Amino acid sequence: MKPMTHFTHFTHFLSLILLLLLPLAAVRGGGHDYQDALSKCILFFEGQRSGVLPQDQRQLWRANSGLSDGWTYNTDLTGGYYDAGDNVKFGFPMAFTTTMLAWSVIEFGESMPPNEIRNALVAIRWGTDYLLKTVSQQPNRIFVQVGDPIIDHNCWERPEDMDTARTVYAVDSPNPASDVAGETAAALAASSMAFRSSDPGYADTLLRSAMKAFEFADTYRGAYSDNANVRDGVCPFYCDFDGYQDELLWSAAWLRRVTQDGGYLDYIQNNGKTLGAEDNINEFGWDNKHAGLNVLVSKEVLEGNMYNLESYKSSADSFMCTLIPESSSSHIEYTPAGLIYKPGGSNLQHVTSISFLLLVYANYLARTSRSLNCGNIDISPTSLRAIAKKQVDYILGDNPMGLSYMVGYSDHYPQRIHHRGSSLPSIKDHHQPIACKEGSVYFNSSNPNPNVLVGALVGGPGEDDVYEDDRADFRKSEPTTYINAPFVGVLAYFVANPS
């Protein structure tokens, strides 16, 4: 995330030249291999693994790491994912990543080739096996993070070498952790649905733990960053800036989806107003679940005739209309070449998550022969899918740079991503440890990364469609698990529906 130092490249100048020389028409409509992109998108997660790597590990430049995680609590907290280009395990974005991988399989698994279904389930399980450990001491404790981000971000070293403090951050009742516990409940519930047919015993375990995590989240209400012992470790990196209420509704909605239990239905119906369901915040990501919540619950209205939940569908409609340039309520920003853009960095996280919701909502509407009314115009499911496809094709190369923002896809992709393991020599090639500050020479190098993190989606170009391929510019060049996770479902849809 935060770089240690900053350096400049001539690539910004070259990028501007490319922008002038490559008119959009020249790079549009070349056709993409969505199945290859899907395979690589899932493969990315193997490069983010922490713990003991399996024998069938495919990102071969990685090795075991974080093997003592949890020892200060006499607890096994090995495994899980490093969320981005650093070596910290943040529970909040990891849980959201897992939720989105599971939702991808639930909604679009039928569009995936059988081997990619298996790979997706493996990626989910790497997350859920770890999340089960974080809630193993329920109902009284949840582990929310492993690793001190301040210390970690002052080093540039491989996860296999890391000698920084592996501080464990835990929240004990009655201290609150509604956001992390709620998202963990959503992840475990959604994953139980994804595993139901292939491993019903594991699905049952996930669901039981999801219920316990939800009870913790709802009983002790508040943000996990409200706890003094946690705040310094998570802020400003993964504080819940938008409040914990959306995670309570989001997790209850997932438990309702999985169990069909009337109690969870009552919860999302009776608590919607008090927990801000009608705030209609036009965002969906690790920090804010509102748009995803509204789309998820809309399935109950559209397909189950649950009209007492109509307010959720109305909010979902409003969100979709903000994405339609021709709509009177449009207010989402697009780059000149048509990429969804939100300021703040790691922009592709918004692009992939919004594209996912477009496709899911389009499916819900299509199955019930509905369209979307945006005041002055009616929008068909086909139109929603077209918006998503434009975003996907932009990411894969139909953009002014002619650049794939997925590492390893096509012949032209980012070479200098902000990622420690990718940018440092593999421990398999360079056996001696590379200490904290010894990695600086690699960080500051203008050479391409020696290890290709296949499938990684970087933060993406700026609002001017320009990307400089600068390792120090972490807002643009750092990959994250929560950029990739929703893209799995998006690509799966286009594997089955390429045109």
C-alpha cells in the first residue's frame, strides 16, 4: 500500500504519446478470450496465499510464509490471503473477497468450465478455512488481523522472509466488531451455499459459524476500529469509514438467502430503516455494502414476490439508474474512454464490483421479464449487460493505452506492479533472506518485476485514461484481492455470453 520512497519514470511521457497515437477506435472490439482471462483471474489468488502452500500450487515463485501466525494467542492463525502487495492479513477485506468469490460461483458458476469451478472453490476455501479460525473462539472473541501494517509498510521484503511483528489483533466481547464479524458471517454463509452440492458437511460447518459470527456482530454493535487496541493497527488502512450498519443487514440478507429462515427475513425487513438501508449510498466494496445489499435483497422481491422488501428494490433501481449516462439521475463519473471512475485510488475495485452488480441485477430482471425504469427512459437487462461488457473489455485492453490491466493477459500488461513478492527475486532463485531495507533496491529499480503475478488486476488508470506503470504509484499499480474477486463472476458470465 504506502510506498517507502518515490521515484519517477519517463513512462508518463510515453503514456501520453500512446494516448495521442492510439485512438480508441483502433483498439476497440478486437475480441477477448474471456475463458483465459477467467482462468488467470482465479489463478491470481494463489499468489496471495499465506501459510503452507499445497503441492498443486501453480504460482511457483511463491513459497510458505506466515507459519507462526497466531502464536501470541496460542492459536493457529496460519493461512488466508495477503490482501494486496504487502504482507498483512486484514480480516475485513479478506472476508469481503471471500463473499464475492462465493457470490460469483452462486450466480455464475454454471457458466464456468468444470476445472474453473473447482479452482474457484479452492480459492474460496483458502479464505474460509482461515475465516473459520478467526471465529473459532466465538461467542466471545473474533480475530480481525495479523501483522502490524505500519511496520510492514516500512519494509520491502518477501512474505517468505518477513521478520516484522506478526501482531494479532483480536476483539473480545463486549467490545464491538460488527463490521468485520458481519462481513465474516456473510462470507461464511455465502460460501456454505457455494459448497452445498459438492461438500455438504463443510457447508454445514460454514453455516453454523456464520450464524455465530452474525450473533456476535448484532449483539455487540459498533465498528471494530472503535477499539483502542485495534484502531492503530487498521486505521487508516481498513477502517470502516461508512459505519457498521450495512454489514449487519448484508450478513442477515445472506443468512436469509442461504437458510430461507423467516427470522432473518424479519430482521432485514424490520431493521432496514434504523440501520440505514434506505441511505442509498452509490457504492459497493469492502467498506460499503449498500448497493450489493439492495441488489441481493431485490431477488426476494423480483423472484419471490416479497413486496414488503420493495424499498430495497427501489434503492437497487436508483443505484442502477446512476450508472446510465442517458438517465436524468446519472452521476457516476466516467473517464473520456468510458471507464467507471471514482477518486481515491485502486479504481478498478469499483469497476469490477459495479460490473458484477450490473450483471446480477440484469439476470434478476430478465428472469422475471422486467426492465428498469429510470424516470425518463426504460433500460433493458441487455443494456445493463452492455455497460458491464464495456468495462470488462476496457480492462482487458480496449482502452487508449492498448494495455491489459490484468497481469499476464495479452502481450501488453503492467510490468512494475506494486507488490513485494512479485518485485523481489523468488526465494527459489535467491535463497538468502532479503532483509527489511535490503528490498529497497528492487523497489526503486525501473526493471520489470521478476515474478509475474498472473491474473492480478492493478488499481488501473487515472481519470485521464493514463497509466504510467510505476511501482511507486500504489494507487494505480497495486493489485488487491477485492479487485479480482467480483471479476471472477463477471468473466464467467462473458465466457458463456461472449457477444
